[in-house]
Amino acid sequence: VSWDYALDRIARFMKDDRDQNFVEKNNDGVTVNRWITTGFLAASATTNETAFLTYKVVRSAGMLVFDNQARV
């Protein structure tokens, strides 16, 4: 398959899952903005700048499950 098709399909699956499972507020009404049904595994052999941007993208999507390959 093409890269365009593959990336569009991944994006669609992620969007559908986030829309279905995103938690905006907890039971006490406190804003938590979390998405725990999808996680991200980052690479250990990357620059600090890339790692920082990866962290920001993952956290801004609301993902709590985030780990680094070096810990595996």
C-alpha cells in the first residue's frame, strides 16, 4: 500500500479511538483530558529535540501511556 493510504488509515483509527474513549473530566468534575486506550513507544536513539517534540505531540493528544524503547 502507499504511504498516503497507510498514514490516513492509522490517523482514522486513532481519531475514532480517541473520539470514543477520551475522558475530559473525572467523576469529581475535574478536567483530566486523558486517553488511555492508545499508547506510544518512542525511540531511544534520537536527539533531545526530537524526543521533546514527540513528548509534546503525545501528551497534547491526551495519551497517558507513553514509554521509551530504552526501558523495554
